[in-house]
Amino acid sequence: MEYDLQNMANQLTHLNVIYQNQTDQIINQPGRRFEDVKFSPSNNFIALADYGLNQIVLLNFTYLKRSSSLCIVDCRIITSDTLCQPHGLDFIDDMAIVVANRAGNTIEVYQVPSVSCHQVPTQSITYPAASTVTIKGDRCLVCSNSNHTVSEFLIDQKGQLLVPRGILIPDGLNIPDGVAISSSGHRIAVSDHATHRVLIFDKSGKPVGTLSGSELSYPHGLCFSLDQKKIYVADAGEQTLKIFESENGEWIGPQETVKDDIKVIHDHPFALGRISPEEGGGKGLGIDRTGRLLVVTCEYQPIRWYRIRPNRSPFSSYVGFSNN
């Protein structure tokens, strides 16, 4: 089932965004290509991995309850001599970010600045084709596009350092492009680009389920809902956002039915990026800490912002989220 961009009453509603201090011009600068997006623990910042311009973009935002709008207050850019096609990132805390630096073959830690600045990473670990990263508590998972594995790191909260713990998922993957950990930490989802599937693992890395189907082409960014009963998947080869559902949030066994298939990429930007069947669609996908704000990125389309509607009657009122 495909919904029009302006009529998503069943799942998503388009969110009005106010840009201050010319932040829209900075975000939409030609050449940008946001491959990943994450929200800070305080829910005050959004971090974007800019693969195209080799930068990390940080947006300071607030939610305006009266107008039900999102306000982008300022934009901060991190540049570095070592950043080369950053493809994934996540926050350690509100002070530090881990970056999967794909072409640089490193995992790097950067400080969250108060203004745009040029940095030297506080930590850099050699890691071949680091494609994506996710953090839950003191646990950090990183995917390799070339080794087709997922490795685990321990976060030293005091020193904001990554301590290698070895390979968590050694086989069964073919170009992992996205990874997410459920809110309870007992499920791990990995988007497997070349097999057109999302693979589900338990916290020890044991496979427990798969998500597939004819609607799923090249899964990229993905997120669990807060209740763990939905998985949202951005598809790099399609114009739509896929939503899978599990009644009990366990995700056991194969699932070949997409619950909702929502169009989030317009025809023109999709056509511009359609250099191959693997490109043109959604890339980065992030859900805020309240579970009510969803962000989708695409190379030739401005960032799309949505509210996730609660599971209730479509005629009931929506209670706005807060980042305070």
C-alpha cells in the first residue's frame, strides 16, 4: 500500500519546519549527501553524516508546541583532514560522536562543538569500510561493507573511548548498510544491501529472523519503534519507507509482508539519483528519543521531517513531543 506524501494519516504526518539563521541554505548546500542521521541523548541535536562533502553536520533544534512545528535553531559543521566519505554515526553522549569513516577505513570519535570547527579526532581505530554505527548504553556496534561483519566495541563513558570486543556477527551478511538496536537491547537489526533483506539477531549475535519481500529492494537506514513492535526501513532503491510489524516485538522467523509502504521521495529527486537500481531512494533514517519524530534523507531531496502518529483512533488528538 502506498500513501501520498501529503496524506499519511495512518502512520506519518508531514511536519512543518522553521529554519533560523540561514540553516536551510547550509543544509541544502549543493554536493551534500546525508547517508545517516541520529538524535542526541538529550534530543536537542541531530547529527548527519555528509558523505558528499566529507563533513559532520549538527543541527540544534527545538519543538514549538503552539504551532506544532520543528525549529532548526543553528547548524554546526565538523570538518577534519581524516574524514573521507563518512557513512554512519551515533552519539556517545551530548559531548561526543562516533563516525563510521568508510573510505578512510577508520572509526573516529569527535567532540560536539559549540560552533563550526575543524577537528582532529580524539580517537581513530583502523576498521575496513566502516559503513554504519549504532550505540545503546555502553555498547557500540559497527558494520564493515568489505568484511561483511558487525563488530562490537565497549564505550568508556569517562574517557569517551572505544574498546574493541571483537566480531559479534562474523558471517551471513553481504554489504551491511544499516544497524539498529531495540530499546531493550535484546534485538539487533541489520540491513543487508546485496541480499535485499533485513536480518534480525539476538543480543549475542545469533540470527533469529528475517524481513524481506518483493517491496524491499536495497535496505539502508533502519530504526526500531520504542515499543520494539515496528521496524522502519529506508530503501535506497525505492521511493518508499517500509514499515514491518511484530505483534510481540520478538521478530522470530521469516517475515515477507511489509505492513506499510509509504512514499517519502518525490519523483524528480528519485530520477536524479537513479544512476543504478541501487540508488535514488532513501538513505538515512532516524527516530528521535520520544519515538514521535522521524527523519528521512535522500541525496537530491531536502530532509523530510515527519511525526509518527500514536496507535490510536485517527480521530483522536496528537500529543506533541518535547526535547526539553
